[in-house]
Amino acid sequence: MRLCSIAVVAALGAAVAAPSHADGGRVLLSEPLGASQVTVFLAPSPVRVGPADVTVLIQAGEGGAAVLDARVELEMVPVLDGSPPPTRLPALRGAATNQLLYGAQVDLFRPGAWRLRADVARGDESGSVETTFDVAPPAAPVTRYWPWLAIVPAVVAVFLLHQWLRDRQKLRE
């Protein structure tokens, strides 16, 4: 009986736990650029209208060591007719939680397809990588708060299960 109660509590705890995400988000693009490898990450996943984190990892060609002395500039624009001018912003190492990455926070103000270009310069070498990605409409508020709303029914269910098991044991005695 005690094992059953522990299993129910563990299952309910796992059901309402927030999902974890890796540092940097999902890989949006990974391409060679000259002698380096450029990987662009985007978080959250799925990408929705609102703030998003773009991080860039630059690795030296030999050995894959992180490059820490590059200049990275991001250009983002929705892919639509009559879209606004591109947003250009620097990606800085201090803006990323992982100090091996260059990061920037962007405001994705419109759902649909977006184009991202990362301009990378290091010493005399420079180049850019480009990709597109989709931005989903904003999430409904209830989808953001459902784990907190689910706590009350979960606690009630555990209490009712406890009472049922207790009454069942009393009948056996």
C-alpha cells in the first residue's frame, strides 16, 4: 500500500514538472564558414511570438575549440511582402549564459517565416550564414500555466486515493 502511494505521488510529480531545456536551445543551423564551424541555436522551442534567445557557437576548424574573439552580428526579418527593415543587433558573449556562446535576445513580433543571417568576423576573415525558421502564434495563457492549475486536482486525487486505501484497510481488519 505504501509503495502504491509513493508511485502515485511520483507519477503526479512527474506529470506537473516543467520540461527542461538544454543551454542554447535547439540547433537552427550548423554550417562551415571558412576554417570555422558556425552553429546557431534558438530558444524557446517551439519558437513563438515574443522574446527569443539566439545564440551562436563558433568553433575553430582543427579540434573544434570554441572561438572567443570573433565579432557576431545578427540580422532578422520576417519573410513577407512589405515587411519592416531588418533588425540588426550584435551577439555578445556576455549576453549568453554559456560563455562559449555569443548571444542576443530578439523580439519576434509576427508569426510566420523569418530569415536569420549571422555575420561573423574574426581577424581578416569574415562571412555569413543564413537560414529561415517559422514562428508560431503566441501560446494561450492557459497552456503556460497548466502545471500550476493542475496542482489542486492532483492533490485532491492523492487525498481521495489515500482515503480509499485507508477505508479498504479498515474493512480487512
